[in-house]
Amino acid sequence: MYYERVGEGPPLVLLHGWCLSGAMWLYAVDSLRDEYQLIVPDLPGFGRSSQMRGPFTLERYVDGVAELVTEAITEAGREHYSLVGFAFGADIALAAVARGLAVAPNGIVLAGITDGGQFPADRMIRSMRRDWPDFARRSAGVLTRRTSAATTDWLERIYAQTPLSVAADVAELLGEFEPTRLCSSIDVPALFVHGANDDVAPIDVARRCVEQTTAATLAALDDAEHLVVLDQPAAFHDAVRDFVRSLSSARAEAVR
């Protein structure tokens, strides 16, 4: 799996969304690199990891994240890190922590988490296979209604670079994903960040997850839709900072 390591400080592992790549974190890298060491992968089948073979199942992605954090955090020489995911990346982060990681995070940030009950996978897969370039264009448009035309074009190019077979396999995975079934197994603090106006994965998904998770909070970002990391980047970065600092404070208090 391809990944980049940028910055210095406590590690944050950033997992991207469906049909995207680590490139989606450009503003997070710019904003957080002076405070944190950012580990930014392209998940199997996407971006610069598109040459990786399937199966593109939930178990495959959880295994990949487990291997990534073991390698990257060990190389970083750090004991503590946080796992941050957006949408599909949040789903994978949740599933990985629920199953258990050999190198466990101190906490997880789950932005725009999805629920298969809100994801029309069958209809989307038919549309993708009928006209993948058009589907990529329309999907980018849905995600970037609050941004510039240039950003929409940029996101469309990332979408369209995803192999159709990978996009379809992962869409099927997303259609079966049930986050609340995993939340009770989460044994680390969790921050759910969600756009208040998200109509792709409604904020009620995050609210139900918070109710089922032992130590969880919800940060609802006003004037944000699904792509919170681009809709409200400053607010998203501040939420991540505050959460990671709270983890550090809790560790320091425990030592006392």
C-alpha cells in the first residue's frame, strides 16, 4: 500500500473516502503538518495503490490498515497515535478498531461515517456500469456543491481514476456496512464529525453511533454537507486538534 509521511509530532493516520485518495487531505496536511506527523495512505485499489489486487472486502481493508499502522507507527518510533477517517475511511477505521489492532490508537476521529441502509448500492452500481465517467462527474458535483468549479473538476479527476471494478466492489461493501453493530466494541475515545446538512449520510447516522459507543462525542459542523473536510476545513482541523489534545491531557492526568 502506498503512503506518505509528512510533518513532525504525534502521528495521525488519515484514511480517505470511497473513490478518492490521500490527495483529498491536502488542506489537512497543510494545516496540521507543523503539529503532527501525518501518515496518508492510498487504500488498496485507489490512487497510487490502484495496482493492488482484490478482493476488495471489509476484511481486506481492515487487514491493510492493521499492517499499515504496525509498520508506520513502529517506524515513527511513537507509542501513541490517532486514526482519522472520512466516510469509507471512517467505516474502515471503525471496523479495524472494533476488531482490534496490534498497535491500537489512543482515539479515532470518524468524519461523515456511512450506513448501508442510507446507501443505494445496487442503483449506484448499475449507474456506474452504464456510464462510469458520467457517474464520476455527477458524484464529484454532489460532494462539492459548496466549493469552486475548479475543486469539482479536481475531485472528478480523482474519482474517474478509480478502476470501475474497484468502485463497484467497494460500493457493494458500503451497501452492507452497519456501523452501529460495531460501535459497542470500541474501547478507545471516539469523535464523530458530521456535516449538519449532510444528505449523503444523514447526521442521524453519527448520532446513533455516538449512542452506541462507550466514550464518544459528536461535533456537528454547521454549513457543511457530506465532504466536511473540504466544506469546513478550518472547523474540521480545529475539532481534530482539540480531540487529540484531550487524549494527551487524559494520558498526562493518568500518569499523575
